[in-house]
Amino acid sequence: MENTNLGGNVDPILTGLLKPKSIAIIGASSNPDKIGYTVVKNLNESGYEGGIYPVNPKDPEILGHKAYPSVKDIPYVVDAAVITVPAKVVLPVIKECGEKGVKGAIIITSGFAEVGDHATEDALVATAKQYGMRILGPNIIGTLSNSDKMNASFAGFLPYDGKATMVSQSGALLIALDAASYSRGVGFDKMISIGNMSDVNFADLITYLTDDPHTSCISLYVEGLKNGPRFMEAARKCTKPIVALKSGVSAHGAAAAASHTGSLAGSSKIYEAAFKQAGISQATDLNDLFDRTLAFSLQPPMRGDNLLVITNGGGVGVLATDAAERAGIPLRFAPEDVQQELKKHMPEFGSAKNPVDITGQGGHEWYYASTKFAYAHPWVDGLTVLYCETAVTEPMDIAQAIHKAIVDSGVTGKPVSVSFVGGERSDKAMRWIVEQGIPCYNAPDLAVKALGALREEARIEENRQSGTYNPENVDGQKAREIIAAARAKGRTALTEVEAKQVFAAYDLPVTATELATSEDEAVRMANSIGYPIVMKIVSPDILHKSDAGAVKVNIKDEQGVREAYKVIMDNSLAYKADAFIDGIAIQEMAPWATEVIVGSVNDSTFGPTVMFGLGGIFVEVLKDVTFSVAPINLAEAEAMQDDIKSAPILRGVRGESPRDRKALAKVLANYAYMIYDLKDEVAESDANPVIVYEEGKGVKVVDARIILTKK
Ligand code: ACO
């Protein structure tokens, strides 16, 4: 049932830090009020079997261990040093650790970047680097590991034992979750406090834990990342489920997180997109983080959509049905043969549809028989068993029957979850069933939601196969030349004509556009593009072209071109007499269809990010847009189209034919490739509007804008 990966490419330095054979506690103390005392006491009490070497300037012995005045005086190899001295002496201590050959420092001490002292924190990292040493923290509670019997922290005890590993940016929260792991029955092998992430960060730990045989699921509490793309890469390569709770999603919360950890909390929508792309399951709150962790650490992914629910109560059955729909695995009626068999294990008035209601009369025999049959049946991709406490049943009997049925079925690799609703007797049974490796919740919707998360995990596995996208017909060199020419003229905004040339260099289907500098040239160009055409002023001094009366549409012939040329020139000069005018753009007039917008931003955490939405009111009023961190593949580009609320419009509603989603996916993927390739050059860009025609008829980028980075 467990999801364990026994890998082997583990970084020996990180191993020294996280799985040390010996630990020095620098700032160890005999004073029970000191953190340096608690860490030594915790190592003793957790049964740590490696060397424990307290370091203290005056005490010769601390809590039964010989103490040394300096780490350099320890006559043995020291893998890790837990540092609990005040901030002002941490830097010289790190230097001594380096000289001693310590592999990693676990710096509990606060008072660095999180209070604005970036300089000392940077110096710590630079010093550690000189000696090839890694730093966990500073500003952390330390690290805890059941499999290593190691509580190298000032949290009171090792977490409830299990297969998940929690990495948290907040130390205080980790102490609380350590305690909560017992009351919730959610088991962890390790809990790692990551604090300011001056050196070791989430990406390092995800990579390390991917190969840790004691970790089957990684749980993250994230306030802000420093290097989004590295984080995404590590998560994408991780073959174990990752669940993350990102705090600081509200504007006020983001400010609180920033001051808390000294890192920047990026925009929540972009975080959401990045986590999704990296295959990270997103928890909505702490309870959800625990609920998902429980499911992921105990059960395999759900590899099909058929969820069967067995219940002894109609009410919880209905709640489960609603939850299934919300979780993206709506219940379907089981096939007739399944129903016929299940009917044998319920009274006349029960229901063998889905949910399968064995009624309040359902005792442990019926639970056993229906669970065993359903779990083994190939139609069932995932099973949820619900129980409402009744006076005529004993919850522990039911729990044991469910567990025995699962074991006796002989089936593995299929997820099951359970919910017990009731009082103390149910709580006891619930804890017992979790101890047997079956996630159990105190509400039916939570049990179903757990399977929803496992279904999502299977989809993440499938998407992992979809690979990268390498567009054809791309000429990045040409795009750079156009940009360089604009920069040479002192501009950081490209004209529409230039922007379209850059877009075209990335094989984006822009409307044919040429720049005319005389009336005759305009006529020649219009004749070659074909009528009707659009004419627009091209001037760095006139950004709002329509307001200036400098746009004319639907020009049908040569006469019209000549008239428009004069009017646009006159209006432009009347609007701004000293405007510098490059010329007039002569443009193919694309027929109207469904209007979408594609844009980009350079996010401070994740880098170039593409935005997509339907045009007009959908974007302006409803803000119905979605983001993806660039680059993206074609599958992700299609997923973006499904991600917006107005997605049905692209699929075709009320008799309208579906739009060309394939061509639009190519535009999105090529656009993302472009902003990624030109990330040093392009600060912002958009293609607005982009017209999407009927299936098979393509897409046209009607207008293009590029703002360059400042150099
Ligand atoms: N080498 C070895 N030992 C030294 C050295 C040195 N260079 N310098 C001092 N020491 C000893 C001290 O003599 C003392 O031992 P003693 O009790 O025998 O005298 C011990 O180190 C500790 O030094 P103190 O000056 O007593 O410092 P104190 O223990 O009060 O505080 C601490 C140190 C805990 C690191 C504090 O500065 C700190 O940062 N506290 C916050 C830690 C924290 O909360 N981190 C997690 C944040 S996450 C969250 O939110 C929970």
C-alpha cells in the first residue's frame, strides 16, 4: 500500500546534515531554561545513537556527555553542528565548523535576514561555502527524524511515527504540527525546519527526500520561495506525492509572510499555477494539509474515475456524493453485476447503486462482505467506506471488518479511505484503522476528498510523461536583431510592426502588417496584402491611437487607402504636433470570431509567466484569466484553455461550433517559449486581441505589444 521509492543518488553533504552520524551542539548548556540544553536533552531522550558532543566555553560535561570548549577540540568526526549561540557569535562559530570539517550546520539562532540583517546571513553562507559545508536555517527549530531516532531540535518530542516528511518555513508551526501529529494520527518520519533558507532550500530537500526510503510523501508549509524555477524542477522530478500549503495568498497575508521570513511571497495566482504545473497537490488549510498527507502517505494514486462508496447511512452517503462531485470524481452507478452481488449483503430496503447503502442495520458481516467484494472488483478504481455510529453496532468491530476485508481481498495498488462519524468509540476505532494503514476521517466528505487527491495524483503522474515542447520554425536570432535595433534608437517599447516581427519569429500567426512611409507605398502594400485592410499610425509618441483618430478599419480599395493615409497623418499631427512618426501600418483585416488575450509578466519568483483569458468583459470585468510559468508544452497549453471559467465558449456552446483549440494551444506554447527565450529582453508583452476561429480554421494575432527590460 505504501508509496516508497528506494533511490540511491543522495548528496553526501546533505546526508551528513540530515542523517548525521555525530552531532556537535554549539551553545549547549546545563541551564534547563536554555535552548542549548533542550537540544542535548532531546537527542538523549529520542535515543540518538550517534556521537553527541556538546560545545560550551566553561562546562566540562553536559547532560552526561563530555563537553568541549570549541568544536575544533572534539577529537572525533563531526557530521552536523546544531548552533544555539547568540546571533553575534554565529559567524566565527561557522568558520570553526568549516575548519573542523563539519558537513552541515543546523542554525537555530534567530536575528538574521528575517529582521533585515541580510549581510551577516550572506556572510554565513559564503563562509560555509568556502569549506563545502551546507546550512539549514538560520531561524529554525532544528530537525527531527523517527528513523534516525534523532530529535535535533527544541520541539518536545519526535512526531507520531509514519511515512510522511514535513518541511516547514515556520518553526513555531512545526512545533505545533509535531504535537498535532499525535492527536490527528498523521505519521511523519521527519520534520525539517527550513526557516530563512539561506542555503538549503525546498528544492534541495525535495531532491534529497525523493531518494529517502523512509519518506513516501512530502508535505510542505511554504511562505515564499526564492528560486521558483528550481523548486518546480525538483518537484517535477520527484516521484513521490508532494502536498503544499502556501500561506500569504491575501495581500495582507503576503506582507506578513514577507516580514516573517525575509523572503518575497509572490502573487498567489502564479504560485497556484506553478504548483499545479510542478505536480504539487495544494492544501487549502492546515487540516487539509494533514488530511492529504494522511492519504498520500498511506495509499497509492487512484488510476481511474470509478469511485464506489459503501455506507450505513443515507445522510453521509449524500454528503459523500456531493463531495465526490466537488473532488472531480462524480459517482456513477455500479454495473448491474456489481449491484446484484452487493444486494446479497444488505436488507431488502438497502440500495446497491452508488452510494451502496447497507442501511443502519448493516453490521460487521455485511461491511466485511460488501467491502471485500467491492474492493476486489475491477470496475472499482477507488473505495470509500462510511460508517455512522449506531446503538446496534460496535465501531471497533466495523473497523476490524473493513480492515480484514481489504487484507483478505488480496488486492493492492488501489486506494481506500474510511470515515467514522460518532463519538469516543468511533474515535478509537478510527485511530486503530489508521494504524493499520488505512486513512480514516471523521467526516464523509473528507474521506472522499482524500480519494479526490489520490485521483489528482494519478493525473499528475500521467502528465509527468507529457515532456517538453520544442517549437519548429523559430528564429530567435532575428527577434534579437529587431530588439537590438529598437534599443539602438533608445526605445524600450517596440512598435506594433516590430512586435509582430518578433512574434512572427516565434511562428506566431500575426496578421500581415507592413510599414508604409508614403501614400504610394501604402497602396502597393495594401494591394499585396489584399482588401479589406486596417491602417494605423506607428509613432512612439502616440500610444492611444484610436483616441488620436489614427486608426481606420475596413478599407476596401486603393482610393480608401489614399484617403485614410491623409486623414491619419493629419489627425496624428493635430493630436501631437511634434510627434515622431515612423509611418503608417498597413494591416490585413482579420475577420472577427472569438476574441482571446494572451499576455506575459516576468514574475519575481517564477520568471516569465504567460497569462490567458477570453477577451473583452471576460478579462476586464470578470478577470477570468489563468497563468502558467513558461515554458509550457502543448498539453499544458490545452489545460490552460480548460482552466478559465469561460472555457465552454471555446468548446462551443448553444449550437456554436467549437473553436480551434489545437491552433490556440500552439499559439500559447509558442508564446510561452518566446517569453522564456527572450526573458532577458522582454519585460512585458501581450497579444490582444487574438482571434480564434472554428476548429481547423486557425488563430490570428491581431495586435502585439512588447515592452523591453531596462538595461
Ligand atoms: N561556543 C560555544 N558556546 C557558546 C559560545 C561559543 N562561541 N558563545 C556562547 N556560548 C554558550 C553560552 O555560554 C551559553 O551557555 P551557558 O548557559 O552555559 O552560559 C550558551 O552558549 C547559549 O548562549 P546564551 O548567550 O545564553 O544565549 P541564549 O541561550 O539565551 O540564546 C539563542 C541563544 C537561543 C540561539 C537565541 O539567540 C535565539 O536565537 N533564540 C531564538 C531561537 C528560535 O526561536 N529559533 C527558531 C525560530 S522559529 C520559531 O518561530 C520558533
